[in-house]
Amino acid sequence: MLSHEAADYLRDAVASGQSVLVSGATQAGKTTMLMALLDAISHSERIVTVEETFELALHRPDHVGMQCRGESLEGTGEVTLRRLVKEALRMRPDRLVVGRCEKPKRSICS
């Protein structure tokens, strides 16, 4: 639940193009909150979503959804979230939504 003031603040933040981070525990309503925030974006804006698995169902005229892919049995073909974000930026989105960022399973510094 949000107060009317908090809802107005978030709606204004999204409408003015500010970045918003939605985080919380499992089953806390993060996806529901994100969908509500996405509804505050003008339908004239291009939205690109990048997700590990598709969860965001946007029915908008200019939405592109991108999904990660694991490696094949041969160990090739993996498409990571990091790579998709780079590719998404080339698509010149007005809004870029990155879903569920988690700590990598293996360290890139080791």
C-alpha cells in the first residue's frame, strides 16, 4: 500500500524521466509496482525491456522485449543480461527497463 503522496511522487518521477529502482523480497509486489510505474509512461515513448525470463507483459505500440539465453549443450550461444543491456542501448530507447538484476554466479574478477 502506498499513500496518495507517495503514489503522486512516483508518478511524477516517472513522468519526468527520472530513474526508479524497485527492489524487495520475494512476493513483495515488485512486478506489480513496476507495471504500475510503466503505466505512467507516455505511449509515445519507446520502451525496451531486458529480462532473464519474460515477466513484464507490456501491450504498447513501441515496446521491445529482450530475454537472456543460457548456453547450449556445446557451451556456446549464451546471451547474458549485460550483453542485452548493451544491445538495448543501441536501439535508442526512451526508457530502458532491466528486470531482476542478481549477483553473478561466478566472479568476473577471479
